[in-house]
Amino acid sequence: MSGLGLGLALGLVFGLVVALIAYKAGLRYVFGVICAAVRGRLPWRPAAFCRWACDAGLLRVAGATYQFRYGELRRWLTGPDRSRP
């Protein structure tokens, strides 16, 4: 029975540690999105925007990431002069 008790105790501690790390990562994400949205660098709902951009054909999903479909669009968005289309 001591092995079962030890296993349960270690499982509980491990679960709490993982939950705390995940909670902190979620808070960092929310804080980062808020800061970037207030500065005008990201939309308020970036995941919804990425889904819309995929539906519009501007982005594609590659595994767990989004990629630009067109290099010209990427260069225009990242370039210093955004006044020209």
C-alpha cells in the first residue's frame, strides 16, 4: 500500500506542477495579445484572424503554424515602406 500512496502523491504533485506551468503560459499569452493589440500590432483575436486569413487564401496551415501563401504579401507586411501595395 505504501507504493500506491507514494504513486498517488507523486501523481498529484506532478499534476499540480503541470497545471501551474500551463496556467502561467496562458496568462503570458493573454498579456502578450493585449499589449500587442493595444499598440496596434495584432488584432484583438489573433486565432480568429488567422482562420479568416486561411479562408480568404492569404495564409495556409503547415502543421501547428501558419504560413503566408504569397511571398510578396509577406515582404510588403514586413517591409519598412507599407504605403505601396
